[in-house]
Amino acid sequence: MNTPINGNDLLALGYEQGTVLGIALRINKKRNGYTKAEMLSHYAAVLAQPENYLDDAVFGKLATAIIEKSNEKPEDFIQLNPNPSVYASYGAEHIEEGARKQMEVAMQLPVTVAGALMPDAHQGYGLPIGGVLATNNAIIPYGVGVDIGCRMALSAYDIAADFYFENEDKFKRELIAHTKFGAGHGFHGQYKTDHAVLESKDFDTNPFIKNLKDKAWSQLGSSGGGNHFVEFGILEFAQDDAVLNIPKGTYVALLTHSGSRGFGATIAGHYTKLAKDVCKLPEVAKNLAYLDLNSQLGQEYWLAMNLAGDYASACHEVIHDKIANALGATVLVKVENHHNFAWKEVWNGEEVIVHRKGATPAGKGVMGIIPGSMTAPGFLVRGKGEEQAINSASHGAGRQMSRTQAEKTITKNAMQTILKDHGVTLIGAGLDEAPMAYKDIHQVMAAQQELVDVVAKFTPKLVRMADDGSRED
């Protein structure tokens, strides 16, 4: 019987955070026959004399990793900058220490030009979620993130708010009929959708990308798992907006959040591994391994990332077109923005690669959408072009609880109560996506008043998310 051993148990024995600790924890999941005490005794012995365990069936890999780690020298790695530039931070009082530490490490990369941390920031892999990093001709796969091109899209219809409340069942029926959720899930046979993105020549970049085309076609127009959603709500313009040509008033709107599905996730994993092979960084920065954009690998990833971004946009287009047609509605305005991406931009007079991992582009006049949670409002915004923020803003409220913490502390009854109090109908979603797991969107918006102007407020009313507890694939 396996007895749980966690990272703290191993840290107490003298193990350090990093690759070796990860290998040790994976061994614990696979062992048979050892008690917790026996297992800890072996862990201590392997750490003290790894050479005695090189041929051991259970601990051989760990012993090898410990020896290899002990033989590493500083000169084997790309050196970090000991005197990095200061990064801009917004709403710092609400940002967890783990995210700040990750940003500090990112600022030490020799290719880093500038950085900024958004008020919804929380810890991720490599660059924190809510982190913005400008680099000199270098692309960081984990600076973009696993869900490449993840984005928001909003369609406002020529439908008055009252019509929604009188016909909620119709909206619910169409939402269920024209969306698909769950990691790995897609469409098959006659239900698959064609789109021009599937004809892109970039699918022929190399055999690896080409082999992902069938997966991309199957999942086109689906939303996956994790925090992705499709929802109807009420969009309120407090005043006329001349730029969008929208009069003051309330409108039924569709808001979607999802990315490049398994296609983008597979690209991210593949090129992150290759980046780590060619860009040897110290343990603390290994997930920030980067590719030179002048290299073949750098160009391959750049093409693949942009293709994944186009694909993510196509997924939203399919969903929005299906639902607009089902409702017989005219779209008055559609706004879309992506995060988890990298752009070539000019910052402080020089061309840089701007990574926005969970951050919204907010150049002057650029439209964006910042959601709250399933019971908190989201906001249609217009960027102010704040250079210190590298023309960026938050991409949402941001988590204040990890998924595990939320599942342990939030009850189904508590979640149902808050949904009822806010008049929200939920289809799917686990406790890890409960509203209480997220920061206060109003605090987040207050912390970025110099970054964006609010154009309209979106209030969720009918929300659909993955109902099988799945993460994104």
C-alpha cells in the first residue's frame, strides 16, 4: 500500500527543490511494499550514498540524478544577471510571493529587456500567470504558456436584456447544443467543422506539426477544460461609445474563453523540452529556457505559436457563428483579444519580443475583455498604452486559491448558494472553479486604472464549463 510522502518530508531529509525532488516524489507514487518509514529511510540512504543504489530497480534513476546534480558546475549553465532591472508591479499587495519570486527570476535572464506584473498575477510554470516580459530576439515557450493563444471573445447582439430573461430556456438549449467541453473532447464525422485555418501552409512546417492537424480539426470549435467557458450575459454600456458605434443601453452578449486545445498544448510541451536541451539555465530558471529567434528551432516555434494562435481564434469564430445563427441574432459588435502569446513590438525605441502570459494587450485604443468569475462582472476595456506596463493589463481576476485548495475548502452547497444569490445558472464546472477561488475583480480593476478605461460591464447569467472535472489538455 502506498503511503503519502510529500515534498516537505523530503526537504526535511536534505533534498532541495528542483528536478531531483520531482524524481523522488514520482518514485513514491510507483513503489510497492514499503511503509512510509522504510521509504524515508531509503530516501535518506540514497541521498547520502547514491553510488550504492545505481542498479536498484526502484531508486536507480534517483541515484543517477543525484550524482549528475552533484557534478554540475556553474560554468555549465548560462549565467543569470545578478543586477536585473526593476519591473513594474500593479496591485502588488494582492499578489502572492511565489509570483513575485518567479518574476524576479525572469528579470535575471540575460535576454530580458523589461518586465511587468499585472494585478491578477499568481504562480505558474516559468513566467508567472499575469507576467509580462520583453526580451531581446528570444522566445520563451513557457513565457507564452501551455495554452498558446488562449483568448477572450465577446459578441453583443441586437437583443434586449428583457428578451433573455423571458427566454432563458432557449438560450440554455442553444448553449448546450453548440458547445463541447472536456479535455481531449472534440467533434467527429459530420459534426466536424471546416475553417480556413486548416488550410494554412504552416501545418507543413515539419512532420511534428503536420501530425497534429487531425487533432486540431477534431477539436476545432470546442472549449476544453480548466477555466474555459462559454456564457451568456448582459452587457451594459453606461454611455454611448462612438468608436464601437454602440448606443447607451443593455444588450444580450456571448462571452467565450478558451485557447488552442490539445494542438497548442502539444506544441508547448515539445518546444519547451527542446528549449531546455539547447538553453541550459540554472535550476531556479530552467522553465524559462529560451530559443534564439535567429535559430531554426526559434523560427519553428514562432511559426507554430502563431498557427496555434490563429487556430484558437478560429475555435472562437466557430462557436460565435454557430450560436448567432441558432439565435437568429445580428452581432452589433465583436471584440476579441488573446493572452498566452508573444508579439514583436517596439518598446522604449527598440524592437522586443513581448510575452504576455495571462495578460491582456492594452496598447492605446486597443480593445480587450477582462472577465471576473462566474458570478462577478467582466469588463470591456480600452487600453491606455501605459509603457511601464509594457502596454498590458490583467487577463481576469486571477486565482487566490489553488485548484487543490479550492476543492478541499469550498463545499458544493456554498457554491450553489452564491450562484443562486447572483441569479446565475451553471452547466458543469467543478469546485476548483467556484467564484470564491478567485480574487475580487473590483480590487483588480482598481489597481489598473492607469492601464485601461472601462467601456462596458458584462454580467454573467448562463455559464457552461467542463463538467467532468478535467484540466485543459
